[in-house]
Amino acid sequence: MTHRLHLIAIAALALGTLAACGEKPQTGAGIRSDAAPYAGTGSNFTEPGWKAGDKASWEAQLKARQQYGQNEYTRTQTK
């Protein structure tokens, strides 16, 4: 009986080891675009006040997001 358990354990270990070999290489072949980020994506889900293709508007939106949305010092101030 223990001989059979050892064979099952070895088979499970071999299958687990071989499963790690099946990972696909991550080549970073995601969506790529040669357009500038401020050119927009054509999506209807954009921030109000941002104009696609306007670099100054893009930079202003990034600055506002950094200052008000991602800055913990301005978000946690007590009044």
C-alpha cells in the first residue's frame, strides 16, 4: 500500500513540475499605438474638460489628478 502511495506522490510531483513548463512567454505584445497619449483613444469615457489632441489640456488634467486625486496630503486634511 505504501508503495502505491509513493508512486502516486511521485506522479503528482512530476505533473506539478511539468505544469510550470507550460507558461507562455510574456513578450509585452499588448495594444501599441504610435500616437501621442494626449491624442486620445476615441472612447466616449473621457474626463469632462479634456479635449482629445490638446497637449496643454492633457497636462492640466494630469496635474489636477495628481494634485487632488492621488495626493494623500490634500485628501486627508482635517478642517
